[in-house]
Amino acid sequence: MIDPGIDLEYWRAELARRTRVQVAGWLQPALAAELQRCLAHDVPWGLAHRTAEGSVTTRPEALAALDAAGRAALLADAQALAARDYAFAYDAYHMVSAYKEGRDLGLLLHRVLEFMNSPDYLGFARALTGEPRIRRASAQATRYRPGQFLKYHTDIDSLEGRLYAYVVNLSARWEADWGGLLQFIDESGAVVDTFVPRFNSLSLFKVPQGHAVSMVAPWAGEPRLAITGWFMA
């Protein structure tokens, strides 16, 4: 699954030095292309969003029951909340819960989740990060479309034991002025680093770390597709 050409020693040293890296050519090319196709055509997307009552995911069947105005209202509500509080809105497929519930049998993402929690993959994650406590990987597929976003947060969660966050970027192409940028933000509110979601790259960073995904622009040429999650204790 992981491209055998990855220079483990180089990226481990860079991650230790910078606490965040973006590794190009993460997956074997044929798998990256198949995952891009899967996310573009096969995934039954729900909508992850935050309301005044908290974080929710509207399931695909509930979204299908809404007309265009109803779906737009969900996004508008999240955007309005963002003016005064933490908020987000993006299309999501929660791979772990879908796997446990036996939903969407045959979907390629189930095999990906199994591999991400295999001894070989977790061993590689421990070697790359230098973090021996990594024992499991969470995962969700994400799709950001125009107007969708993820506000500043740090990913810290004492209950889940998050150690490193990752993003496997799977949009076929992406331009920086389309938005959807992974931006790292320091305590003063300054953007100190930015990762463009290049196809088949791995964005990896130590938790906690302030970051956000900038809003996708109306002129974006395609959705921002990715598999994201955490390596956890």
C-alpha cells in the first residue's frame, strides 16, 4: 500500500525537527488512483457539521430527503456559527463506524481501514513518527465542496489518545487559490505553514497543533477529497 520508495529516515528526521511534514507519493500509484475513484464515485456521503447544540453528522438518507434549499440551509447555519464560535461543515464518511455496523459491504474503504490497523502499517507509523505508543488508527473519508470549511482547532482529545493526525490527499488535482488549504496557526493567530492538498501526499503532524482547513472557493474545479484521522495510543 505504501510506496516502497518512501525515504523513511529522511521523513522521520524532518518530522522530529518540524513536528509536521507533507510526504509526496505516499501510496502506490495504482492504489491512489483507485481510492480517488472510490471517493469520487462510490462513497455515500453524509454531512459533518456543527450546530449550536454540538457536532452532528447528517446521514446520506437524511440529506437525500432535503431539497437544495434545505441542504444549503445546513451549510449556512454552520457558516453563521463560525462567526462567533468553533464550527465546521464538510462531507464525511465515518469509516470506523461504518465498518463496525457492517454498512456498504464491498466498499474499498473497509479494506483500507483494515490495512491501516494492520501490524505492518502501524509498525511503519511508529517508525516514521518515533512514537512507540501508537496502537491503532482512526479514519474517515472527507469531501470539501464550495463553502465548506474547518475552523481553527488543535485536535487535542485526552479520551481518544490522539498522538499524530494525518491526511491522505486524494483530489486528482488542486490549485492553491481553490482554498481547502491545511493551515497551521500559532498562538498569536498567525499562519506559520500551509499544505496544499496535492494528490497522493500524506500530511502528518503531531497533536496538539493549531490548524484549520480554509473554506473551499466557489470556483474550485473539483471537490477536495481525502482520508483523514489520527494515530492513537
